[in-house]
Amino acid sequence: MAKTKRRLRPAKHLKAVPAVETWSRPWWRGAVFYQIYIRSFADSNDDGIGDLQGIISRLEYLKRLGVDAIWITPFYPSPQKDHGYDVADYYDVNPEYGTLKDFDEVVSRAHALRLKVLVDLVPNHTSDQHPWFQAALKSPDDPHRSLYYFADGKPDGSPPNNWESAFGVPAWTKDDRSGQWYMHLFAPEQPDLNWWNPKVPKEFEKILKFWLDHGADGYRIDVASALFKRKDLADRPTVKDPVTGQPKLDATFKMIDQPEVHEVYRAWRRILNQYQPPRVLVGEIFEPRRQARYILPDQLDMAFAMVRARWNAALWKRSIEVDQRASPGPVAAPSWTQSNHDVVRHVTRLGGGFMGRARARAALLLLLGLPGQAFLYQGEELGLEEVDVPPDQRQDPFFILSGGKEAGRDGCRVPMPWSRGLPNAGFSTVAPWLPTPPGWDRYAVDAQDGSAGSMLTFYRRVLALRRQLVGILPNQVRWCPAPQGVLVYEHGRLTVAVNFLGRPVELVSRGRLLIATHPLASHRKGRLILPANSGAWLDNLAP
Ligand code: GLC
Ligand code: CA
């Protein structure tokens, strides 16, 4: 590592810098968000389903964990065909989860703890039970029809075009009464809204204000780039695969992500600007190349930089750099994440078991040392792994619609384990909506709470350190020379080193060790020893 002559303050002088809300540094820059999958987080009334009062009962836990904000997945009235992402009423709370009053209480109790609250907004589609869609089904002349995509099939009786839904089935379902088809990029019970009809954007501006007026600090926007579909609804062309020579669907064909979507977010931004303190918009957009068109001062604040690379130093570095390039500008920086309710839990992706958890700790240091925000997914602080939910208990439409060919996403949605030795790991006294596997309580919060070596304690320590650093570090990082299989960067006075290899490495490194993922990591006389699959943070200005 390069030497610098400045050797300034020792680490013990690191001062906590409060997240001040200034124009140049709004509260969310550098913040750590915690995603709550409400159905599986905490159940206050023992009916096997998480709820808003459950969230309230665990706010102290989240405060102590050290996060700045929570994002709650959809809690609106919904037939739960896609677990809340099929909204039947955007202005209320599903009785399973509580009432509007409970939501207000979540906000006020969270705010009292200085935690911000993000609501999940689902603008691409409604539930088929939404009054608009129900009215649309009544007759082909009903004016609600034009709020969705209804179209005639092809002369041969097939759907209007060859688009597929994200769940693997055709994106069209026949409305038998009229003989027309309606479009759904997800499940058939999630008809897509027609954003070309001005009534749709108008309604969503109302919805947007509704939850902001209830104190929400912003939104996570579901499938944020999909709202407008190409107007001609043309078939996706088939092209020849350059490698196999076989015909395949053209991946460059643009079904969604039409330029008009940006006007919508500009309008939303103007609404948000009327609120103080600043409210935020986080788009569910993963493709780095797309993000730069959305993460702009007059549109969205954040999108997700999800690192899903194999455990390999070069691949991780490339993934990080691609995301960094997608957030240009002096202050913009990616929102790092590894897991959410749609993907296999990252401990499992990284190899599972003891090794998966060791790598997950190192990965956490690698990502949380970078400039930017972080999004944690509930349970990762406990080191939870993907669960192999018995097929007859799975509920994800992805699994169901694929006829069991796709494993589905239930494995990362299994209820949180709160207490050791209790049935269902203390989530509820009755069987929860998704079963907890045998032995799930070994991960329980109360089992990890006082233990120095637990994942939970590690997360708390990392987040506490990060809180001290975030306000004093610049927005740039510098990669340092390192042996193959090892990544080292300097982010201001913070040096981050991660060993991806299956054997220990020794590095030359100045400063003082702040935290390491492994008890055998050590730093003496400028030599940093990192065991296999481990990482460390150093204060490079400390003597
Ligand atoms: C988003 C959600 C996912 C849902 C889909 C349809 O990708 O994260 O859970 O199935 O949108 O709303
Ligand atoms: Ca409940």
C-alpha cells in the first residue's frame, strides 16, 4: 500500500458525526436501510403473520442494530397472490397487518427513535381485485378498461404478442367475457396499469401524497422502469444466438423503460420537494446502465447496487466498479446490497454454512466501507441461510406458475427467529405462514445477543463504526495494489482489505486495526494477517 506522510489523529479520536440534514448532505446519504418483509418479521398477535405492531415491538432492536431507516414491504389490502405486491387498495392497511392507526404509530415511534420509514409503492400493476380492474372486467365499453392494457388476440387465437411475464408464463391472460386479453408482466392476478392514460399518473400522485402526509420519509418504487410499455406492443423479435446459432428472443428489444417514465418521476420529485425534511425515492432498478438516467437531481435519489458475484476478488471488484460508474458526480454513490426478498440469501450464495458466513462478514466490510448507502435485508444480521421450504408449503407465485420448475422465493422469506427454545423460534405460537425449519432457533436474536462471536454482534460493531466514519470520509476510493485474490482499497482514512482466498495472506499495511471478521486476523508492526475468507478495516491515519 502506498505511504502518505500525514499521520494524524489516532482512531480513538474518531468522533461520531450526526447525520445532519443540509442541502449538500441530506439524511439518507451514507445511510443504512433495513428492509422489513412484513409478513415474516414480527408477529404481535400470534396468528402466524407478521404485522405493524410486530414492527413497533422490534424498533428498539433495529435502533440497537444501528440502522438509520426501515423500508417496509407492501402492507396494503391485498389478496396476497404475490404477498402484497398485488395491491387492492392503495390507501389502507391490510387487516392482517393492522390499521392505518398502526401505521401512524410505526412512524411516530420510529421517528422518536430517529429512524426513518420508507413505504413500498407498487405503480406498475394493481391486484385483479382492485376496483378499477373489477370495473374494467364488467364490459369492453367500461371506461376503466383503458386504465389497463386490454387488446385483441392474434387471428390464430394466440395472445396479442409474444411477451413473457417475469414469472415465466405468457404476459397475457384471456378475459373470457369479452374475448380480449389483458397484460401482466408478473402474475395473472397483477394486471399492468396503462400509464399512457393520464388518469393513472394522476391517481399515483394522490397516493404518493397520502403516505407522505402520514409521515412516510419516502418510497421504494417497485419495478420502477417498467411503467410505460412500448406503444406498438410489437412482438419481441427472434435473433440468432452468436455462439450456438440457435434462434432466441432479442434481449435488446425494449418492451419497457420508455422515456415518458422520467416525466413521472420529475412530477413526483416536485411533490417531494414540498416536504421537509427531504423525502426520498429509491427505484427498484438493478441494471447499472439504466440507473444513470433515473438517479438525477430531478428524479430518483437511489437505486440498488446489488452484488451477486461469485466469491472471487476480480469479479467483486468488477461488479463494484460497474456500480460506481453508474453513479457519477461528486456526491452520488451506489446503494449497496446483497440480499432482498427476491433472491437466494447471500450466505447461501457465498457457499453456505461456516464458510458462507465467514465470507458474508468479509463481504459486509468490503461493501460497507465504500461510499454510498447500504440496504440490509432482515435476518442477514443473524447470518440466516436460504431455507429449503417443503414444496407443498411453498407459496410464491413464481414456484406455483412454473409448475414447480422454479424453486421460487419462499426460501429467503421464512419468518425471523427471535427466541431460542420456543416453538417456531419465537416468531409465533401457531405455525407461521411459512414454516420455520427444525433448529431455526439456533440463529435466534436472543441466542446471538450477548455472544461476542455472533453475526449479530459483528453487524452491530460494523454499523457503529460506520456511523463514526460516514461523515468524515470522502466520496472517492482508491484501489491499492494487492496480491491476486485479495482486494484492498483506501477510502479516506479507512483502509479495507478482504482476502477471498482459501488460505491466509500477509499484507503490508499501516494504521491501526479497527475491526476484523476473524479472531485470528492480526495487525502487528505494519503486517496485516488475514485468514482465509476474511477481511478487516484499518484506520490508516492511526500510528
Ligand atoms: C418486485 C418485487 C417482487 C414482486 C414484483 C412484482 O420485483 O420485489 O417481490 O414479485 O416486483 O410486483
Ligand atoms: Ca400477526
